[in-house]
Amino acid sequence: MTGTAAPRVIHTAQALVDEVVEIPGLPERGANAVAMSRTRYAASAVNVLLAAARSGAACVHAGSVGTGPNGDLVRETLAAEGVAVSSPPVPDADTGTCLVLLEPSAERTFITVQGAERRITVASLATARPAPGDVVCVSGYSMFGATRDPLVAWLGQLPVDALVVVDPGAPFAELDDATLDACLRRTGVWTGNADEADDLA
């Protein structure tokens, strides 16, 4: 008796390393704040993949991961939860970081340093081998810069029965019409909040 493989969760977005620094408050411009703590962990697309894996899904990260301490942390974190990284390591760049300034009110301020996670190609994404029924996760932040064109081209090659889930993020409504149309044509599930939906409408 033969059967088809269970659908997988394939994430295409950036896996970054968060550097979370707790501070009593943002300093004035040019001033100094003394951190209360500092934590470093793999985040962004990693968060979604870990949640899906812990819920019992087979998961694949199709985004690019660098070589260096940040890329190693991303791979180790995913491997510990049984999440595969399909794309080959980027040989000459490390994965980027996101500096998160965390205030006691839980307000967060972000500074992102981009790296190897932005070096995707149609070929690197295709290593995930999407099949009908797979859930393909896309971030609106991937629709900008170097990741836009390869991601849009790859989305156009997906099996018709693959389900594309889009997490738009605040900048999504600012996309040019051609990119918006290409992405929305393949979107099966929209996870944006009310403000993001209003901005797009």
C-alpha cells in the first residue's frame, strides 16, 4: 500500500539572529543607556518553523543561511526541533542580526543588519521541492530588496495546489502594483492585522 507524503510547512522568509537588549528606556539622541540584560537567539522565520514543528508538522526552511556564528545558531536551533534547511549554506557571508531594544513597557525598537539571508535565488528556494498540499509561508518583508525578484519568480512556479500563506507586515501595501499582483494571485491565506488590511484596501 502506497500513500502520499503529508503536507509540509515551507518557510521562505529571513531567519535572523535577534540580539535582545533590555534597557530602562530609549536614551535621547547621542546619549547612553545601560542595558539590564542581553539575550541572543535565532528568530524571525525560525519562530514560525519551531511553532509548526512543535505542533507536529514536517517543516523546511527554504531561505538562505550564512556561514559563521549566526548561521550556525540558526541551523542548530532548527535541527534541534527536526526542521530541515534545504538551501545550501552561503559560503562567504554570515546570517544577519536584529538588534531589539526592549523597554519595561514591552515596547520594542528594532535595528536590522542584513546578511546572507537576503541571498536567495530561484534555485535555492527550489531545493525545498514544494509539492501539492504543502504550506508555503511568505513574509511581506521579503518583497523588498534583493529577495523580491527571485521570490516572486519562484512563487509563479509553485504547484497550483500548494497553499501560500502571506504575513504582509507594515510595508506590504507600499509595494509596486506588479509585485502586489504577483503575490496576491498566489495568496491562499492572509495573516495581516486590521491596519495592514486597511492599508492594502
